[in-house]
Amino acid sequence: MCVPGCQEALWHALSRRRLLKGAVAAGLSAAAPEAAHAASPRRFSSVVDLTHTMSPGFPTYFGVSGIEMEKKFDFKKDGFNLYWWRIIEHAGTHLDAPIHFSENGISAEKIPASTLVAPLAVIDVAAMAAQNADYLVSREDLAGWEKKHGKLPENCCVAMHSGWGQHVGDPPKFTGKDAAGVLHFPGFGVDAAEWLIKERKVAGLAVDTLSLDHGSSKDFKVHYAWLPSGRWGLENVANLDKVPASRATLVVGLAKVEGATGGPARVMALV
Ligand SMILES: [Zn+2]
């Protein structure tokens, strides 16, 4: 799965800060973190792709194509292939940066890379969401996760697994658009989001739907609470049913565009 040494290098980077903190607390010398790392190597055995394939037909919040691709150069004619893209920043599997719902929040390129590699906590609400398309992830759902897996790890990403990822090929079901044009899909409850901001140290939220807020939300309370706090969000995340509820590491490969309010991302879980 990996060239020799790459897992070691990655986990070394992931655990460096924690090890340094531990070394300072223990009054150890600068060489000690290396020794501590050697004593407890961390590994992953597989990479799960949490990214949907983007295409003009992928459902979007706005109901229009999220990407247009124009072939500007063709291999037979020009000797190489190249498209020009026109995209909506917030389409397909993508990240919401703090500036998306705030006046002075940071834009995509300013999000520290260190927060884009994070322990992944998956909150499974698929059974409830199957019964209620407007389901909101609650404080109780978060408490249920902690009861099973312990306190949410620092700088983690808390992901809602609602089961909606499997509906992506069925846009009417995925968007839940009713006769009045109102969308219906699950999202985070604002009480849960505010509790995470106040009581836990969380880097980002993730959802397998079009929005952090549930589909019928008109006031985007979760967006307005979460993003201005300097945290990020991920939307349209795939394959959350294929990762464990805890102990995986999320890696977000975000496009780094100056001033962007978010953007397409290749999102992976190291399991
Ligand atoms: Zn978005």
C-alpha cells in the first residue's frame, strides 16, 4: 500500500506534536521524542477514499451543474489533453472554509495543513435518518459515541454518517426536493455543534449530505455557528460506512486557492 518508509514518515509527522508535548511534560531532552516514537510506532493498513467522483451530473445544493469541462487541447490534434474547468466552489466532495459564513474568517489557503490531518470520529445516525430525512445529529448522539469510544480526540473531525452517501446516484433522493422545492436530508443540530465548540476541541465537521445544516434549514444555524468559530466543514463525504467509528485518521487534500471560500477536496481515511 505504501513505499518503504512512507507510513513511518507520516505517522512521525502526525505524532510529533503529541510526543513533543509529552517530552516537555516529562522533562526529557530533544532526542527523546525519536526514542518514544520508536517504542510505539503507529501504522495504518489501508486507505479508504471518502471522495465522490465529481461530474456535471453530480447533485448540487443549487440544482445546477457543479462543473463544466471544456476540452481545449486534444491528444490526437494537439499532442496532449487538457480541459478548462468552470466549477462551483461548493460542489461535489468539498470543504467549507471559515470565510464561507463569516465576514473575516480565514479562506481556504490559510487553513493550517496540520488541521487537515485529523482523527476521525464517525457518528452513525443512518438508522434514524432512514426513518426521518430531516434528522438532526443531537447532543445525545455525540454522548452515545463517547460512551462507546471515549472522549472525542483533540483536533478531530466529527462526521455524520446518515447513509445519504449511497443515494448520490439518485439526485431526487439525495436532495430530497419536495413539491414546494424544499430540500430534505439530515444534518447536524445546532445544539450539538455549539456543544462541540464549547466543550471539545474539534477541527472540523463532516457530512455525507449536501450541507452541514439539514436540507430544509432556512437559517443555516450550524454554518453560522461553526464556520465563524474558525473551524472547517466537509460536505458530500463518501464511504463513511466503510470506516470504523473511531481510530481512523482523516486526510483532506484541499485545493489551495487564494481567497477561496472552500473548494474541491480529495478526502481519505487511513485505517
Ligand atoms: Zn459547502
